[in-house]
Amino acid sequence: SGGSLIRHREEVARAQAWIEAHYTRPLDRDALAERVGLSPTHLTHLFKRLTGRSPLEHQQHLRMAEAKRLLREGKLKMREVARRVGFEDPYHFSRAFKVSTGTAPYRWQLDARIRRAQALLMSTHASLAQVAEATGFADAVHFGRTFRKLTGAKHRATETARHVVVQAMRVAGGGGYSSASELARLQRDVLAGI
């Protein structure tokens, strides 16, 4: 009932704060409920009503948000990312990440790096080597191969056509291209004409 929600907001807030401070640890629902003075079933019910997620779903959300941040940085091996967000088994982490995002962590990381590279190519005058370095690729050759494979664009043409793409976007007022895939489509269309 509504009265129960109001009365127990503080307990749910304490449970939420504990999960946020300890999200890398295994979540023991019974111990968490005891910590805040509610039964496990009642805590789960109230938590979900007030936050939209169960305690376990909230923990998983926190873990995946941190995993995305670490993957975006690109400085750690997948095994270390998994460990830092509370998964001892990288395979279990990979499966949980894919369930959460719809994409395997390696592919998510690669897509994030490509989106960043596209943004740099469109908004700066950086060379391919500089973009490769800024986005964590070993070198311009590796970056070019990966970029070409994922976007369908030829990286040498990208260097030549960057100004055409930027001009096309300016003329179209951004052209309504709101996602990386739409920008990649614009870039492919422009590059196909070169």
C-alpha cells in the first residue's frame, strides 16, 4: 500500500546506498534485509516499487554501468574489467553484459571506440594516426582495417572526404543524424561517391 511505501522509504534508501557502496560483492538478500530491518520479501517488493528494480537488478545495473565506463576507457583487459565489477568468471561477466546490453563486451568496446573515432574524424583535423592513438588502436593500419570492417568505409577516403562529410552535415543542419549508425551511414554515402 501507499502508506507502507512512505513508511519504509528510509529502509529502501539505506539498502540502495549499501548496494551502491558494495556492488562488487555478492548480494545476500537476507543479510541486506536484516541490515535495514525488513523481511527479504518485503524489502524486495518495496525496493522494486520505489526504484523500479529489484535489489539484484539494481546491483547488476551498477555493475554494467561501471563495466561500460571501464570498457570505454579501453585500458584494461576484459578479465580485469570483469573482476573490477564483481565477476570472478569473465565468461559469466560476458554473458551478463550481453543480456544487459544486447552486445558482447568486446564488441561493445570496439563499437564505442569506432564511434569516438568517427566523432574525432568529423570534428577535428587529426590525422588517422592521431585518431588511432586517441581511440586505443595500435596504429593507423589497425584502426583503418577495423574502421573499414565495421563501417564499410575506406579509411584512406575518410581522410580525403572528412571535409565533405562535415560540410554535408553543416548544410543539412546536422541532418537529423542522431546516432553513430546514422552518422556512419552518411559517411558511407559520401565516401561511396568519391
